[in-house]
Amino acid sequence: MKSRILKILRSENKIVSGEELSAALKVSRVSVWKHIQSLQGSGYRIVAGPKGYRLENSPDALFAWEFAERQSNIHYFPETSSTMDIARDLARKGCPHYTIVIAGRQKKGRGRLSRIWLSSEGGLYFTLVLRPDIPAAHASRITFLASVVLAQTLRKLYDIDAKVKWPNDILVGGKKISGMLSEMEAEADMVSFINIGIGVNVNNDPSIKEPVATSLKKLKGKEFLRKELLSVFLDEFENRLNTKSFDDIISQWKQYTMTLNQPVKIVTYRDTYEGIAVDVDENGALILKLENGTLQKVVCGDCFQ
Ligand code: BTN
């Protein structure tokens, strides 16, 4: 209902009477009024006068009703521990493919290799629950697809030179603007679910605590609508998943990477390697040429360059 009220108020862009709204939505005027009050309580500036209602301003909040046709698959929390934890519970309970868990901020935002992901107000934090019909061995292709689509979305919407750093970080001018974390469970070698958690620094400023990080606001000197970024990304990523052509993902990823042919240090849970990043294989593993000339394949780790 809120989604439909907002759609009408936004498209009219003038005062809309209670009668018009109740006729269009086929509910009583009292019901309309209750939803308007609830929207006002959620931060929407809706002026209510004798002639009706006018929407003056919407908050950049990521309420489920802001994503009309996806609404039933969206779980929004103004604050939570980590969207990864909620998404994992939902996935284990059988939630549908393309369920999306969004947080306004996270108290225990997680990064890769047990790091903390700073998650203050203004950033975009979400986890997607995916149930692709693919073998577990190919699961990482999905996260590489997510980083390609996110880099393309950032380039298209904000005209920034977004690059991917192995495996799934997105950097602009050498500073990190987005990170990605994935968790998977499989049954009989087929993926049961892959949860992809994405953090994008939008209107927050992580550089106070993390000098090597940046945000859209820092880069462009103004604020951006997180809901626009999220909905463009969700639409494009869903389209690309539906085409099921995952074979050329790594070659697409290579178009945007800043990692290949560079000297890198790779830190894994167990080892540290230094060498030249010579290639990424069809499942996203990094091939390093070590100083002694041997090739080393690294499936998972953190890359410093
Ligand atoms: C990294 O670069 O180390 C990965 C960062 C992933 C952060 C996102 S924010 C949404 C989701 N919830 C989390 O706790 N982490 C991921």
C-alpha cells in the first residue's frame, strides 16, 4: 500500500485528495490517512491539508516498499548486527532465490578474512541470497559476475573509473569504495545457496578510520541516492544471472581489473605469497609468478598491491 501511495504522490507531483487516493487504491480514506501517518513517521515529508496530500520530500531510506515489485523479497533493518547473519538464517529456512537483506547500519559488519567492515549510516549494506543451479565448484563465478556488474553500475551512474582488485574489491583512484563477501552451502556438490554481501561507501566517510578507503560522497563532493544505486544494480545483476552465460565472466572481469601484470602480496589464512599476478583462471583463482619463477595458484586471499 505504501508503495502505491508513494507512486501516486510522486507521479502527480501536486496535491492529491483523500478521495482520489482512496478510489485509486480501493481502501477507505481512514486507511489512506493511517498509511500517510506511518510514512510521515518514517521520514517522508507529506503535507496534509484540507485539499489533500502532497509529497515534498522522501528520505534516502531503503524500505522494502521503495522497491515495488521486489517488496516481498526485501528485508530492511534500520540497524542490525550483520546482513550476512540474517541472510544465512533466511537461506537455511528456505527463503526464495533473490531474497535481499538490507541494513541502514551494521553493528558487526564483517569483511573477508575475519576483518571488520565499518558500517556507519550513509553506506549501502546488503546481502543477496542466490540459489543458482550450478555446481559448487563454479560458485565463485557468481561473485565475479557481481563485481563486474557493480563496477559497471558505478561507472554508468557516477562516471567514475571503478576498477576491480582481485578478488572482488572495487577501487577508485587506488582507494576502496566497495567490498564483497560470499558464503555458500552445498548439497551433493550442487549449490544450495550463495549469499553475497556487498558494502558500498556512498554517503559515509570510512577514510577517517581507513585511509585507503573512499566513498562516492568524498569523490564527488555531494550525496547520492542509495536506493537508485541498489535498484539499478539489482535489476542488472538479475538480468545477467538469468542469461546463465557464466562462461565469459572472468574475461569481462579482466576488462576492469587493476590486479593483472602487477606485483602483489597475497595473504591467505595460512600463507603469504609475493609475486606477479599473471592470470585469473576460469573459476577466479589468481595465478601468481613467484620470485623463483614457479607458478602458484591462490583460490582465496587478500591482495595488497
Ligand atoms: C571485504 O571487502 O572484506 C568484504 C566486505 C563486505 C561487507 C558487506 S556489508 C553487507 C554484508 N554484511 C556484512 O557484514 N558484510 C557484508
